[in-house]
Amino acid sequence: MKRGLRLANKKQKTTEQAPPEPKATRTSRYAPAPQMVPAETPGEEETDELDEAATGWQQTTVKMAGLTKVVTVGVWILVLAGPLLAFFAVAVASSSRATPVARAGQSQSQPSATGPAGFAELYVTAYLSAGEGTEEDLLPYYSEPVGLSNKPNSRHATSVTTVAAEQVDPGYWAVTVAARISAKDEKGKTTDQGLHYFRVGVQVAGTPEAGGTAKPTASPTTTGSTGAAESPKPSGSPKPSGSSAPEAGTGPTALYAATSLPAEVNAPVSSAHGGLVYGPDRSARGGAVSDTVSRFFAAYLTGQGELDRYVSPGLQVSAIVPAPYRSTLVTGLRDDEEKSGEEAGKETVPADGTTRRVLVSLSATAGGQDYMLTYALTLNTRDGRWEVSALETAPALDPDRTGPVRGSAEPAPQPSTDSSSGSAED
């Protein structure tokens, strides 16, 4: 029994003992035996690096001193730049405030007649078609009670346009409208009565852009994201003509009201235009200029020929498509050349780079009818020939001769009517 216990204890001690270390083998009889190398303990710098990797902060005295210098320099930069940034912000704010003020002053000094003119055209159109029983059609324009005795639609306007608009008082306009009228005679036949002219007094409450005197004010109900005022709405009920205009602080919404029924007036006084730079007609002499012009307009208006052959490099012009005419004929040619009296058909092309302005009269044929047209051109010489270098927007004026010149007042020509239509008035 005791022997068995001793054997068991011996086996337990054998298992609890650590396994023996392997013995070093020598490759040579003179090689030294391996020795145990003690483990290195981390130094101060390695400890700092480990702490920095774990926490993300530099904890050494040298590194902390460098960071302090960087922070100090940054603070001084912000302190010194503060006044400059404040000055820049004030300058930007001042310029942004000055721009609307300047624009507002400019718009107040130059009120627009577009709104009053459009309102007057609508009013005259409604007035010409109104009659007994339809007086309410005039209420959106004229609020006073009106009694009409003519039949409704006994006449009407086929076209209307404003020919004059004068501001007689701040926010108060006198607008003259030309209307082409068609009217029915006693037999009910409609005839063209030609152009008639009507003058209307229009009172405006709104900003200068609308023809009024109110100062623009920002309002979420009347302005959008761009700050633009609402467009005039003549179809709405206008302010009664007998009352005063609203105060300037009511916002940019425009109100229009006629102060009376339209008054028929004479046609505007005719006038003659000022002098032009072109001399007398020289189309009869022919020559290189006339030939270039004729071929240019044949290609431009009828599509006959190549237009590029007669224009200077760089001029952007193309033939009209579809071609509006079948043929063209130059009937008049005036230019600004100082020389005169050259023999017909023997004109020579001057040196390259010579410029000449011409005024061309054309007879263009379409549908068996001849129609007169006038064009202003600028020609240049290149490679011994004339080329069109510009298709001008209007004839050139002579700066030494002013215009227009007031002419005699003559009634507008009236279209002829059939004798069967009679001469009954509206």
C-alpha cells in the first residue's frame, strides 16, 4: 500500500516539473556555449513613443514647446488680421447698399411710359367697341358712370399703337393712341375708316418703372426672388380717378386709372429727317460699285448666286430663306464719294482698303408686284474689286445737318371706300 502511494507521488512530481531546457549543441569543439541574453527594458524615449501612439498626444517637453510656439504665432496672426478683415467687410456692405440706391435714383429721374401706354391702348380698344348696355366694359379703365347711346360693336379697332406719351405731372400721363377703325354704316356694311387718334389721361400709382413716383420697397407679397415688381394688370379694377394716388410706401404694385373718356385729336405733326452723308443719285453711271451691289442683293433676296463672293471676310450674313422675291433691280445708288462727274461705265476700282458708304434703292418683284426697298451698305476694296463689308442697321446721318425738322401739319391719308357704303358717320 505504502509502495503504491510513493509511486503515485513520484509520478505527480514528475508531471509538475518544468520540461528541461534543450541542451546546446556545439558545431565545433572550440565554439563557446550559448548564453542567455537579458531582455531590454524600454527607455524613456520608447515610453514616450508608446504613449503617443496610444493617446495621440506628444508628451515630451521639446515637442510640447514647439506646439506652443505654433499656437502663439497663429493667435498673433489672427489678432493682426482682425482690423483688416473688419475693414473689408464694411467696404463690401457699403458697396452692396450703394448700388440699389443709385439704381433707385436713376429710375426715379427717368420714369417709364411703357405701363401707361399699354393701359391706354387697352382702354381705347375697349372704348371703341363699347355701346349702350355695355358701359361696364369700361369700368376696369374708367370708374366714373358713363351713358353711351351708340350700338355696341358699331365700330371697333383693328390695330392700336401709342404714338406719344407725355408726363404732364408726376405720376400723370397724357398718352396719344393711333387706332385703325372699322365701322358699320346704316346698311350694316363694314368699311375701313382709316387711322384715328385718341388722347387719354392716365394716373399711375407705382414705381418709376411703372410710370409712377413711389419708391421701390421690398415686400414678400409683391416681389419675387429677383426683387422685380409685378407687371401692370389693367384688367383689374383701377383706383377711382377722383381720388388721390396711394402713398409711396404701399409697395411697387402698379395701379392705373383713366381720368376721362378718350378725346379724339389730330394726327401728330409731320417732320422731315435730317441730312444724310450720301450725295446725289449715281445709279445711271453704272460701274463696279453698282455691279457688286446688284449681284449682292440678287443673292441676298432671291437666292440667285453665291453671297460669299460679294462680301468681305469676317462679315456674317446669309441669304434670306425662303427667298421673298423672284428678282431685284437697283433703281437708285447714292454714296459718300467726294468726286463727281465721272464718265459712266468707266469708273476704276481704287486701291485696296478704300471704304465707301452707299444708300441703295431697290425694286423687288414678288407675285407680279414690284415693292420698293432701301438698304445702307459699307463697301471695301480688296484684290481689285468692291466687296460688301457691312449691312448697316440704318442710313448714316450727316453730323453737320441736324434733324428732324418740323413740317406742315397734314391730315393722315384716308383709304378710299365704295360709293355704296355711303358717308354715314359713326
